[in-house]
Amino acid sequence: MTDNVKIGLIQASNDVDGNEPVDVHKQKAIEKHIQLVKDAKEKGAQIICLQEIFYGPYFCSEQNTKWYDAAEEIPNGPTTKLFQDLAKELGVVIVLPIYEKEGIATYYNTAAVIDADGSYLGKYRKQHIPHVGVGDQGYGFWEKFYFKPGNLGYPVFDTAFAKVGVYICYDRHFPEGARLLGLNGAEIVLNPSATVAGLSEYLWKLEQPAHAVANGYYLGAINRVGTEGPWNMGEFYGQSYLVDPRGEFVAMGSRDQDEIVIGEMNKKMIREVRDTWQFYRDRRPETYQEMTALLP
């Protein structure tokens, strides 16, 4: 296995108005992203990550039971199976963020991880669920209406090209899970997101490079682009990027264009950084009990 691995981060606009039926959104977005994945492969990508809930708008802008119909089982749902076939055809790893349904009516914000031979390796369920308004029109990140908090821990997936961890959007504000992904062996963490200007943009290029440095791994951050009607709660500002374990940006996308951001990770650098900065050796977990205590 080579030390150098090309990462493809896909940022895209949603092309269908939110008032349209769920099936129309899914069909159009899936068709679009299949082509984008193929284009990423043409550009040399070996590990490809799509944006948060890629097959439609960021519907959490409103609270509407209509969007429950977008959820699918993982791995038995049609979208996971479709992208398993695509991954096998192209020989790429795909991190596939979709809306998951388990049982009759339990829902999660999830990413399936598919290996380069098309096999399903497992899934990560978003742990930290926001519920916050944006502006004065009643729109926001109303995710507690749609998702239960994740219950599968912080798994790392041993893919054909690298050991991959997943964090999803709002998770990035919490260093604890980022550390656990490193402790579990991640060489790269991928964070598919949907975030708008005016709320947290000033943190976009700050928090995740800090996670990469503190934990000695690469981190790929993905954000969609454009504005989405009928909500128009803000601009999804793109700027998807790959950052290395030294906190240096390897590649970054534009603010407003559909784009495949290609960056190369180097596993030798991970070893060099961890040999220099012995954060895992010097951490003191026996002194951190208060972090999980119920404090006033």
C-alpha cells in the first residue's frame, strides 16, 4: 500500500426547489453526484466523500414531516446499494452521507462507508445534534426534529487505501470525538457538512485544522454551495478543504462553485508528525474523569 493517497471532496449546489417532492430531489441529486464521483475518479481520487445528506436540500432549515420520506435503511436501502455498485465499478472508496431510517420510525444523520471493492464496511451516526435558529424568519438548523443522536461510537474503517474516520458537520465543534477517532486509528477524518455564512464561517478554517494538529491525522472538510429555496436562510459557502497533520491546507475549493477538490495525503507525514509531537504518549486520561461527570 502506497504512502500517498488522493482524496476527492465533492461540494455541490442543490438544483431543485425545496417545495418539490422528495423523490424529485433524490433522483436529480443522485444523478448529479454519480457523475461527480466519476469525475473525481478521472481526476485520480481514491477516497471520495460527498456532502452531508447529499441527495437533496438541507431540509433541516424547516420542520416538516415531509422529509421523513427521504430516509432509507443502511445498508439495505437503494442508495447505499447503488453507490456500492459504483464504488466497485470505479475501484474507489466512497463515504456516503444519507438520511437513515432504522425500524419503523427512528432516524439518524448517517454516513455509510463503502470500500473500493463495493463492500459495505459500516456506518457512522452523527453524535452531536444541533437545534438553533438562523435569522428572524423561523429557519435554522432544526436537526433534533429529524435525527436521534448517534449510538455507534466513533468507528474507524480500514479501507483499501487508508484508515478512515467520519465526523458529520456540527460534530466538528466537539474535540472529544475527534480525539477518539485518532485513538481508534484514523489516518484521515472526513467531515461532510452543510453550514451557512454568518453563523459559524469564522470557525470553518480554525477548528478542523486544530483537530488535525491535535490528533496527527489528515482532515477533509466538505461543505455544499449556493442558497436553497424556499428557505434562503443563508449562503452555503463551500470552501471544502483537505488539511494535513501540521495544520497546513493541502487543497481548498471555491466559495460558490460545484467542484471536486483533490488533495493528496501522505502517510509518512502522519508518522513524522506523531514522532515529533507525542500527544498520544503524553495525554493523561486518568486525570480527565470530570469530563464525563454530571457537573452543575
